[in-house]
Amino acid sequence: MSSFEQAQPASRPAHVTAESTQRDVRSSEPRRAIGGGPTWSISTKELIGLCQRVGQSLKAGVEIRRVWQQESTRGNATHRQHIDSIFRHVAAGGTVADAMRACGGFFPRLTCQMVEIGEKTGQLDEVLLKLAKYYEQQEAMKRSFYLGIAWPMLQLGAATIIIAAVIWISGMIGSFMGTGQGVDILGLGLTGGWGAILFLLSVATVVGGVVLAINALLRGWFGGGPLRMAMRLPVLGTCLESFALSRLTWSFALGLESGMDARRVVELALSATQNAHYEQHTAEIVSGISHGQTFHDSFAQSNAFPSDFLFALETAEIAGATSESLLRLAKQYEEKAHEAMRYVTMACTAATFALVALIIIMAIGRLAMFVFQPYRDAMDMINNGV
């Protein structure tokens, strides 16, 4: 029997289906933070350590309540407060996944969903250790990207500070000359200390706006349209697609291995992509599975997934080894994402270098015009016979 057939929802009484649906809806609803106020999210470093310690302790046979009681003594006050709430919830007979959701967004949605799978299948220790490895890989790629653009960003910052210093000095020149007005050396219309501050604020606003726009694009705040356009770009699109499909195939495989309802597995996998371009097709794909379609046909009808993913999914279903094939595919997409991230880093580095060079060239050009302007004026006067 294939993984698809094993994961297909069996017919159940109406009242059982209704209760299960209500329970799933309640588990997916956002919870308020402890105390009713806002909460900060757990850092990736803390989350990796937490998953590793809890996973290893459970694997060693330590009783789950004791594990969470020990964890409640670690970290800062906020961390201890949330972990203590998990311990009290588990001690009262509740699930870890529900306790995490009750923390009001302190834990990532993917973590809560994967923990739910682990608890339902009795493989919580393995799921937590896999989550730790997954977040370690994500953190490694972030570090690689930041290290790649660190030097050109430092150059950009240095160039910005130098230009601000020139603007400030231009105001002092006017004071020394006794004119009472600054000399606009760079032609930006800014002089003196306030001009330097205004320039720095303008640069910070532009940089902050770019970072915010990228974050909004990735989170789907602008809808699926801009993200679809970004995914069509040669390098960036490959990177975004590979990251999303790597998360999808990995969580998809774990869900199938757990024996969960096929529709729930697909919802989990699409949510794990953290990509609005794919998440917007969740209802359509789930509907196809509910009507007895295969995973391949359900995903293909959305016209949102690449042919290599669909071909691998179809082949895996025919062979009856969907979860194993998806895990291999997840590894391939992960490697492809690493390679794409390397090219994105190189592109960002080149763009930053080009921007710094342009700023320096323009500044030197304006300074040269300022220095040679008196000579040009003198030559004009001589030529005009003055």
C-alpha cells in the first residue's frame, strides 16, 4: 500500500468528524500570550538548544514532565515563563503542541505543527532532533549570507559617514570665511551639522525601507502577486523556490511517515513553505485530495509547482515510497537552495560594491568641480576681457 493510500482519510461517523474538525480549528487558531500581552519570539539559537536538549532527554528515556521541569530553569525570565507554562500544561495531561500554541507566538508555527506530529506518532524525540538540525541549517545559511555582504556593507557605512563628515565640514568652512552660510561642496543642498544629520537619516530611511519591503515581500504582506514576480527572477527566484520546496518536502515526508490524515499533512506541508505563493493554493489542493485525487494530481491542478517536483511526486506515488522519495527530494532542494543562496550573496555583494563605487565617484566628481570652479571663473573673466 502506498503512502498516499495509507494517509487517505477513512470514513468516520459524522459526530466524530465534526469533533475532529472543531479540534483542528481550535489548534490552528492563534492564542493570546501568557498574561494577555504581547510576547517576543524565541531566538533561533535558543530554539535549537531547546530542541536538542529535549529531544536527547526524551530519546534517553527521561520522563517528559521531568524534562520540561528541568528546562524551566534555563534561559531568561521570559523563556523560563513560557517553558514553565508548558511544564504545567503537560503535567495537567495536556499536549506539548497545545502548550506551545498557548504561548502566543513565542514558538514558530512550524515548530508547533511538527511537535503535534511527533506527539501523535510517538516520535517526539526524533521530530525535535530533526527540527534542531533544520534550524541549524537555516542559521548556517543566514550566517553565510551576512558574512558575504558584511564587507561591502561596512564600505557603504564608511562612505556614508565620510560624506556626512564632508557636509558637516562644509558648514564650518562658511563660518571660517565669515559668510554665515555653509559651502555646498557636494551639491546636495546640505551643509553643517543639521545637513549631516539629515543626510544620515535619509540613508537610514532608504536602507530601512528596502529591508522592510523585502521582509514584507517574503511574508506575503503584498499578496501573492509581487512574490510571484520575484520568483521569476533568475537567481532570487531559484533561491525562494528551493527554500520553500525544501521545507515543503521535508514536512510532507514527516507527515506521511506519521500516518496523519492526508488533508492535514498537505495543510502542514504548505504552511511550512512560509511562502504565500504556495500557501494560497492550500484550499484547492486539499479539496482535490478530499475528492480522491492523488497527491500529484492535486498539486498539479494548482499550476504553481515546478515540473521536477511534480514528476518526483508522481514517481514516488507509483513506486509506493512517497515519504522516502520526498526526504531525498528535500535534500536535493536543500543543496539547490544553498547554491542559490551563494549566488544571491554574490549578487548582493556586487550590487553593494557598485553602489559604494558610484557614491565615491559622484562625491569625488563634485569635490573636483568645487575645487576647480574658481579657476574656471578666472579663465572666463580673462576670456571675456574683464
